[in-house]
Amino acid sequence: MTNLHSGFGVNPFFTFDPFDCEGILELLTVLDSTDEDFNQFLNDNQEILTRIKNQGIKNPKSRNDIPWDDANLIFISSKSPQSKLHPAFGSGKPKERLGRIPTSEGNPLSYLLMYLLTPKTPEGEKMLNLLSQLHSGFSKSIHGHNRFSLGKWGMNLQGYLLQDDVINLHEYLKKLKWTISAEETLDGGVRTFANDLSIILRDAKKHQTGVLMRSHN
């Protein structure tokens, strides 16, 4: 494959982490709502509350008791204890290839969204939406601010898939008759990155979890 091993050292490195979905969509909602709603969320989601306490916050009763920015709070809230026992999704070449691709942006999902052409069917539209959600589900373009995507200590959340989304996107990549744009810039890039993403999703299915995409500068 042409140029796939040429590095762009200044680009961020992208990773795909386990994403425990329980309560996360509600968390995104209450972080844009009132303190009262956030307090009720903590009461209703004891597992997430425990994860926060395990990071040194002794008795959080409100958002003000938690000193982290929203992006770091989302990341910590989405990490189950079991996820630490999982091997990295796509360990080996898939993980490395998707980490930093040889384009100006270095983002494998940006490349797929540009050059992978989904069929003009409802399933093709759903596939495109899921790729977009993994690419930028935490972005300012979705939420109107970048609090969910950019945090301190280098935290940069791109997007996510819930557990059902993982299953659906994996099936679409395997079974739909998607095609490749004639303008693709890397010889064989779409097929390689789509296959690598399938391996990431397969691993997530195996461990019954969602997937979180983030970048590291």
C-alpha cells in the first residue's frame, strides 16, 4: 500500500477505548442542564458516582464538588473496572495503522468519511451517521461548545459508539455494498482502515462495550 508507513509526527495519535454506555447519554444531557439535574443524576447512577469517588473525590454531591472539566469527567465516568482487564482494541497492526495515518490530519475516521461511499439506502445512511458519531460525537458542531471534547491534561475526546451502535456498524462494514471514491489519495487506504475498524468493533462486541475515540497530542 502506497505511503501507509510514512509518519506525520506532528499529528495527534488516535486511540479507541472501551466505553461503558450506562448513563452516559444522560450525563451529556445534565452537563448542559441545571445543578439540580446533575445532583439527581449522581443519585440515580451509583456506579458512576463510585467511579468518581475512586478517583479521589470523597463525597461529591454537586457538580461544584468535582474539580475536573467535562471532558475528563465523561472519560472517567465511561471507564468500568472491567475495561482495565481488556486487551487494547485492535492490538497490533490495526491499532498502529489507525493511530496515525499518513494524511495532513492523520485521522482515520476523517479519511473514511471522505472516501468511503455508503449505499443510498436507509442502512447506508445509518452507517454514515455511525461513522460520523465515532468521528465527532463530542464536538462543538454537535453540542454547540467544546467542553465535552477538549479538557485539561491533554484530554481530547472525538466521538463514541454505544454498545448497539458497535454491533450495527460492524454489520454494516461487513455486509453493505459500500464503495470507494475514485479520488482516494492512499492506494488501498479505505479497505485497510475499514478492515482495521472492523477489528476494533469486533473486539468491542466481544467484551460487550461501546467504543470511545480520542486523540493524544
